[in-house]
Amino acid sequence: MNTVKLKDFFNFGLQEPINRLAYTNEDIEYKIKIIKKMQELGMKISTDKVGNICGTIVLGDKPKATIAIGSHTDSVYNGGQYDGPVGVLVGLKSVEELIKNKNCNGIVKVVIYSCEESSRFGNACLGSKYLNGTITEEDFDKITVQKKSEDGKTITLREAISESKKLLHQNVDNVEEVDKIFDKVDYALETHIEQYKILNKQYKKDKNKDLLGIVTSIGSAVRVQYDVTGKSDHTGSTPMKKRVNAVDTTALVGKEIRKLGKKYEKEGKGRASQVEISTPGHNRSFNQIPNNAQGLIDFRLLGDNTPDNVLADFNNILQKVEKKTKTQTTITQISSGSPVNTSTYLNCLIEDVCSQNNVQYMEMPSYAGQDTGYVPATEKTMLFIPSTGGSHNPEENTKKKFIKVATNVTTKVCTEILAEKLIDRISVDPSTISNSSVNIAKQNILSPNEVIKDGEVK
């Protein structure tokens, strides 16, 4: 049986812009293709109030553990074709293999989390956040598209979900409507392209070795807007020392944020960038000193860094700059989240499987936020596969080979979890895993420090 073929979902080697925005027809049509493959494998299909989609299959007659494998299918504007769907197809192909194994007892869910990208609604990971209660159905009317439609209408999240479900039900039979596709699972796994080039750099050094990244920490974002109040004056007649220029503040803040971002990165605590500045009401008037300015800051958190710590650091920067420029600033927090450490137990199990199958691996963080960071699961982790061209652009690229390696490892990890002899090992202390297995696994580990220095690939 070879029901799931990667070529049906990816145009390998073709670099074309993907505009599969969340809840649009393009996104739902792609999901429908996946759902039909799920049904061919005998999976039961459900969708919940936020539009998450789940294919469920029961293996064996004594299911105790539940595993969710998946990612998202939506893209950014003019994005690439691999960010997201790779994780869903790895799940689907893993199920295809697990069905053949008579020793597996458990429930496997292949999940398409809705609206992972923030491009359309300005808020990321809406599907996984709904599952863990970060957002509720009450928020569906408050969250609106960032870009109005051609007729000037602002579409709410609820309206977008409703329209997408109409198309779904018109094209697919036997889709069950539920409140949530699940409240909690025992295990959650996600495969994702790396989105940078550390793994690809290592792969080029040793092309004879299969290679994966094992994610140890999933980052989060704290996003803030700050507004500056200065004083309008004539650019020609006002002495430099007397100016209260709001834009001077944004320039100095940007410089300090860059320093802070480098400090965070060096300490393994994240990154930071000023991503946009504007001067409301100024209208490019060259002879007028701007009295108002606005900046947007994107903080990326890792490890033990917290939103409170980040906001305290940012406030210190603003106080320092205010004193120098004689301006006043106010902060509006746009979004906030805390980083998540992945499962030591699952990571050790993955290392063991990699060693037994001659797959090199590298422990590494995901600076980008991911659905798995929010999914309610007892144990959860991620795999990265090598990719080129960066991410969120048409040059994003990976090889069929890497997807197959991730599928093989995921399938074997799930087999270990669901094998009858290991069923009662759920949430076991990692120290109970055989020391010999872990030691063998460590022989294949690669450190990101071997190929990266000061944030740049050597």
C-alpha cells in the first residue's frame, strides 16, 4: 500500500510563491486533498470550532496511549511550499506504515492545526492556542483580518471559519463537528523545515549521513508597540539641542534593542528586533520636526527568559532614551508567550532510534514559535529537517530524502511508544531508559556550536 505520495503535495525543485492564507479557499482545497488521503487510510475525520482538522485511527484492540502528529498548511503571503505541510505529510505517511504493524496498540491522530501563521489575522497559532485555552470562542469576534477586503469589509475570525467550513463540507462527506479535536494527548510530535541553514551546512560536510535536528526548546514571542510624544518645531530654525524629536527616540531605541538582542542570543535567551517605525500625522513634511512616532518590537524568547523579564529590560531602555531625548513613551503589549522546553523522554527515545538507524542528529532550539509549543500534551517535541533558501519565501526548499528520513524516525518512535511491551512507559522518568542506549545515541549527536558561531554559520 502506497496511498500517500509526496509528489501529490509538493512540487520538488520548483520555487513558486504560495499564497495559502488561513481559512481561504486555497488553504481549504489543500486540506481537502489531505483529508481524502486520511479517509483512504481508514481514518475518522473531525473538525472543531476553530477549524482544526484531525484524522484519527485506532491501532490494536487495547489502545492506551494517544499520539498526535501534525503541523499546519497555511502560509504567509508569497511564502514557500514546505513550511507546515511537511509535518502533516510526515504524520500521514507514518500512519500508513503503522497500520501494517500488528504490535501497535494505541490511537494516532494526524492533525492540521489551523492558522499557524500570523499574516492574515495578526495572531499566530490560533488552532493550537484554542486547544490549550489561550484563546476561546469568545475571541472569534474580536480577532479580525489585518487586510480589509476589496469592498472595505473587515472579516472576523468567526466569519472566516464559517466560510471555510462551508467549502469543506461541500467537498468532503463524513466530517464530524466537535468542540475541540482533543482536550489533551499523551504525545505530540511535529516535523518542520529548519528555517535556517545549520543542518544543511552539516549535511554538506558529510553527504553520506542522514541528518535530523531534535528540538530542545520552542521559542515564544513578546510583541510590543511603543508610542513616542515629542514636540513639533521647524527643522531649520530650531537649534539641535532644543529639539524634542520623536523619531530620535525610535532611532536610539532601535540601537539599544539590537544590543539587547545580541545579548539574549549569546546567553541562549532569545533575540530581539525593532521591526517597524512610523510617524503618524507627519505626512513627510521635511520642514517639521515630528512630534509623534511609533515603533514595533519583536522579542523572541528561549530557555528561562520570561515576558516579565523582557518587558523590564525594554522599560529600562525607554527610560534611558527618554532622558536623553526629553520625549515621553507609552507601551502597548500586542502579544505574549513563554518558551517551552520539549520532552526529555521523547528526545532520548528519538536519539535512540536515530542511533539504531545510522541517522546523525543535532540538538537545537526553535527560535520561531510553533504549534507544538501550545499543544496540550503530556510529552511533546519536534524534529527539524535540513532546508535551504530560508523560510517564508518562495526559495524555501527541502529534499524528498529528508522528509522520508523524518517519516522513518517518527514511525519507529511511534512504534516504540505503541508497542505492547512499552505501553506502560508513558511519562516515564528518562533515567529509566537504558544507559547503553543513550550512550550509543550520544555518539551520533552534533552540537550546533560545531557549525555556528555568534549567530552566524561558519
